[in-house]
Amino acid sequence: MTPLRIVRKSMGEILMERKIITREQLDIALDEHKHKGGYLSQHLIALGFATELDIAVCLSNQYNFAYLPLSNYSIPTDILNIIPLKWIRIYTLLPVDRLGNVLSVSMADPLNEGVIQMLHQITNCEIQVFISTYSELSDAINAYFGVQLKDLKDAYLDTQDLGKIKTSDEFIRTKSYGGQERRQYVRVNKELEISYYFHEKTFKAKTKNISYGGIFFISSSFIPVDTNLACKIFLKEKQPPIDVVINILRIQSRAEGDAETGEEKPGEGYDVVGIFDFITSEDRALLVSFLKENIP
């Protein structure tokens, strides 16, 4: 179920009307958004101009989402188990109630329609979206899944590996890309099978290379830049795939040239370059192990 979009005013206008930010602060955040991408809300929060709650209330007014204060709710175990924990962690969301075939889900990023479509596919339910802050959701997830999360976080990464991972917890949606810095990651030229969910369909593709930061793969379908894809990467035979969220940075027709090298070449489909927008610590450990084994 796609959420009802009723855009009454822009986020900046609403925040200024409520005297949360000034015109000057909005201009600074807009300049950051222009040069670094992501969401305007991310930069407002990172700059200290607005809080997560300010943004949640603003989104509620702007897009007609109902704000849900999670501290007021006690979610039954059978409801919590409707969505796999891995996806709850990756997308920072929680199922909160179910009435017939309608599942109510609270999200920090309620504008991600791809996630809503994916939840519909996983649960076979219509999805009713509510909004909560990232901190509220993180606290609730830790409270409900504390023991399970501890087990998931035991995966070992050494100091060198951790130095290659760049995430930003201050953002409602993490965003690790920072321009040309992605070039620092060591790439392994390896053809790996992947599958991803896009426009209510599951597609299969193969990588051309993979790194700590992301993947370069060939797709039969066009994927708009800045799309977030839930993707499974099959690193090894007889091993479960890792689950990642990939943010698409570049896409180019194979008839036009290679998106990574710029070399002209014939071919069908698209060369797609994406970075890991989110990957759990246990799946990152599996990726690290795989890359160490295959880096020359």
C-alpha cells in the first residue's frame, strides 16, 4: 500500500512557520543538500538546526502521516515477529499492530516507498504507515530485541576493516557516500549472483566487482539514480546470501559505455554502480571475510 501523499507546504516552510529554523539556517541546509545529496532533513539534523521530533512532526503535517510515540505502546511478540529482525534493523522500523490484512508499521523514513512495497511482499499484508523518530525506534528495537541484537553484533571486524566503513547514525536514513572517497575501497573483480526487489518484482543480476563500499553490477532493467534497493548477494555456494541496502549512484546503458571505466562497448542492459547504504554487522563480517580471501 503506497502512503497517501498530501504535500501542503515544503518542509522548510513548515519549520520556519513554527519558528524552529530561520531563513538563514534553511539556506545553509539547502546548500549542504545541494552539494552532498541525501535528504534535507538529514542536514537540518546534522547541523543542529532541528531535532528528530521536529522532522517527524513536520513530515506528519507535510505528507499526512500520523505520528506514533512508541513509548506509549506495548507491542505483542506475535506482531513483532511478523517482520524478520534483519529487515527491522536495516530499515529502522517496527510492526506495531495488525487488524485483519492491514499491518501497521512505524518508520523513521516513511517516504521510502520501495521499503513499503517490500514489506507488503514479505508479509502479504497491506501496510499502514506511521512515523516515529529514529531514536524512538532504535530504543524500542533495543528494548524488544536486546538479546537477539547482542548475538548479531558479536561478528568480529578488525580495526583496519572498521576504518573502511563510513556510516552516519545522526541521519534518519544513513548515507555513506561522500563523493570520490568511494574510490579508496579495494575492488574484487568477481561475478556474483545477486537478486533485488524493484517495482514489485524480483530481478536477478551479476556483479562485475564488489568492494567494502559497494558493488558494480549488470542489470536488465533501468534503475533511477538515488534509488535504494533491498538486495541479496550470494558470496559463496552453500552459504546464505547477505542482505544489503544499495543506493544507486550511476547507471548507464551498456550500448553507451562502461559506467566505471567509460570504455565504449556493445551490449544489452545497464551498468549499475551502487554503494552500501546499510549492511548489518554480521553480514559486513561475511563480506570482509570474502574480500580478504579474494583480494590479490
